[in-house]
Amino acid sequence: MADSDQLLGRIAWFSRAAIASVYIYFGALKILGISPAEDIVALLHAQTVSFIPIHTFLTLLGIGETIIGLMFLWPKITTIAYVVFLAHMFTTVLPLFILPHETWSRFGVPTLTGQYIMKNVILIALATNIFFIIKINNHQKNGIS
């Protein structure tokens, strides 16, 4: 049992590092104003929260993404990180519905931007695995089966 616990712990840390590196890197690109996602973010921004200046929004989004990445490196706040992450993931799929001309070349065929967005399902699976590994470990430590 200890070997499987150690293996799950290693898997969780590798997963945490993967999510953190993606979020911190993409967040930094937004903060620096060099993100390749700026165009789609600007279009979504115009449709949703246009009352916030776009430069301010991109900077805040980048800071938020960086914080999400850092949160995944702190096991005690995994649940909070997971909830904030899921809220962010919700916003990342919005272009598939709000901006279909940017994300679909025709029905069922995504554009490159659409594919980029759809691949977030991998991040969702990874974060969900981290969340449940932590929950399982907490139940085992507390003697709950």
C-alpha cells in the first residue's frame, strides 16, 4: 500500500508541475503583452466584459492564470485551486459558443483556435486527477473508506 501511495504522490506532483508550468507560462505571456491568444481573448472580451479596458483585462487575466498555476503547487489549497481552475476553464470554452466564426471552420470541424481551446479537456482531466488523489489521500489519513 505504501508503494501505491508513493506512486500516487509522485503522479500528483508531476501533474501539479505540469499545470503550474502551463499556467505560469501562459499567464506571463499575457502580462508581458505577447500572448498568441490575445486576439481571441480580445474578441471574447468585447462580447462579455468590454467595460474593462482590454490592456487591464489581459494583465489581470495573466496575473490570475499565474496565481492558479502557483496555487496548484500548494497542496493545502488544492480544493480552492481546483474550483478557481474550473471557473477559468468555463471561460476558456466560451469562444466555442460565443465566437463560432473564430473557432469552427464548419459544423464539427474546429479551427486551429478551436482545437487549442478543445485541448483544455486534458488540463481538466489532469486537475481532476490531482483533486481526487488529494481527496483519496485525505480519506485514507482520516480512516474514511
